[in-house]
Amino acid sequence: MSRLYVHLSLDEETAEQVGRRHGKPVLLRVDAGRMNADGYVFYYSVNGVWLTEKVPVGYFSVK
């Protein structure tokens, strides 16, 4: 994929709507609080999406 950042939504409804643009959505829950505490950096974009460079497998679970 050509994206530079992982795009994160604050709520499941938004994530599902965005996911449907690319087929059947699969929602992953990201422990962003723990990521932040562990030193990962997040950016808030002007369109209301949170961005980060990567989400290591230990920080997410399948919804």
C-alpha cells in the first residue's frame, strides 16, 4: 500500500464506514493508550483522523 501512516478512527461506526469503501471491513481494536505510554507518536489530522507510523501486532486485537 502507498500510505505513509496507519489511519485510526475514534469510533467503530466511522471505522466501519471507511472500511466498506474497500470491501468487507474487519475492525481491529488498537490499544493506543498503551502505545502512547510506550513512546509511539500519534498525529491528529485536519480531517479528524489519528495517524501513526505503525501498529505492532501486540497492540491490537480483532473486534
